[in-house]
Amino acid sequence: MTRSTSPLLLRFVRFTTLLIVAGGLVVGCGTDGQSSTGDGAPADPTHYRDFETADGLSAYLRSDVTPLIGAHRGGPTKQFPENALATFAHSLTHGPVLLETDVRTTKDSVLVLLHDETLGRTTTGRGAVRSKTLGEVRKLRLVTGSGDTTRYQVPTAAEALAWAEGRAVLQLDVKDDVPRYLVTDLLRRMEALDQALVITYTMDDARWYHRQMPTLLLSVSAETREAAGDYLDQIDPSRLLPFVGVGEPDPEVLQTFSDRSVPVTVGTFGDLDQTARQRGLVVYRELFRQGVDIVATDETALASQAAETYQSRLNGE
């Protein structure tokens, strides 16, 4: 980020913001300064990633030292619900994963981390997210995929950005009923372009965000060579992180982006993750061999292991 004040002061301000806004939030920092899940080992500080500017983040995503892993919905497990700060911290025990998370808005226009339009599947509440104020949402608790109620509250996007500072990169999957200006206003207020990117699904969205914030990193959906060419023509390639689909990628699309040194993401949630559960790390390694830079997965631990060991296997270590 472009800093008019010192990095240390900005971190203090962000952390203070988290404490004030979160109030009774049960996930924060332990007394040792590490992020604590409250239910096990803290996130591994060696997995933390911290960038001074959006350019630094862009360069990191374009590094070919090792493949990267994106934790789908933050990396939920049987114990940790999706889109929770505790889940983010748990995912960072596996590696320096990118944390994909979903953004919706409350009745009083506060951005919160929830995937569905309604509250019933992932929280103890009912009804549409947009029909509830933040205060009403705060009274709820998150629920795991198996239906177990946890003690975790729904985080706001501001809390997530404050938590991620100095630790991780957030991939903000902004749902289509969320006003785009709320997202850019928050990113500006938090000076968060060094730690967050926005997931878009249409060229119109991508162009809008690019005009408003030219240095913002954008995930764009480009599953065909034609779509890939359009994005390369209309968006600064250094700001692109294309998502080229779920499952086996189109080699022509991979090559189109590779020719411009643009990293690509493939989603493995679904069939490929299921195959990996049966066949092991080779499923992810094959994608890396094809030129996939980032795997977005529901199997954060398994895919992280594959990424960590991929380069050493190539070197015959």
C-alpha cells in the first residue's frame, strides 16, 4: 500500500479497529501475538505473508518458486465453519494459503462474510442476510457443514481485513447483490490493496473495479481462449489473476495467459478433490505440471502438502 504513515502505526490502527468493531468476537490474537484458533495449534508464523504494496502482492502471485493454494470459503473442516476467522487461522497451519471468502451485506449496509443469501445453512439464524442488521447477525453463531453449532460469530469484512494484515491474502468473492462501491470504500479505508483481491465474474465488473482502483488485483473468470484474450486486452495483465474453471483446464487458455506471464487458478472443489482423497497428492501435482499456478480447493491440507513437496520432487530431492 502507499503509506503516508509508518507501517507500524497502520498495523496498530488496524488492530485497534478490529478490537473496537469486533467487540465480543471470540477469535483474535493470542497473548504471544500469534493468531489463535482457540481450538488447537495457532497459525504458523512461517506461513504468514506480508506485503507493503499491491505491486508486492502482484509480484508474489507471479512467483514461480512454488505453486499456491487457495482455501475455498476459508478452508472449513468438521470442526471449523466456513468463512470464520478461526477457520482462516487453522488453514494457515497448513501453509501460506490464499483465503477465499464470501462477502454479503446486511440491512444496514455492513459487509459480512457469508456465502448464501439466507442464514439457515451456515448460521443459527433464519431469513435473508439483507433483512438483518449487523446487530441481529451478531447474535447468531456459525454452524459447521455437519450441522454443529460453534461459538464463532459472523465476521465483518473489515474485521477479516484487520485480522489478515501481516498474515494472509484474502480473495473477496463479492456476491452480485452487494453494491460495488461498498467494497472499494472499505478497501480504501483499510488501505488493503496489499492484502486483498476481488473476485469478479463479468467483464463489466472487472472494468468497473479496474477504473476505480487501477492497482487492485482482480480474479476474473476466463474459461475460453477468447475470454482470456478479452481480459488481457482490457485489464492491465499485472492486475489479473484469472480463474480458468473447475476441473481440468483448457490447455489453450493456460498457454494464452502463460505467454503474458499471468498466473492462473483452477478450482478442484468437487470431482478433483474427491479424486485426490482417493489417489492422493498426484492429482494436484498433475495440475501444477500442466502450468496451473494456484489450486482453489476444499482439501486445504492435502493440496498444501502437494504444493510444498512439488518443487523438491522436480529437483529429485
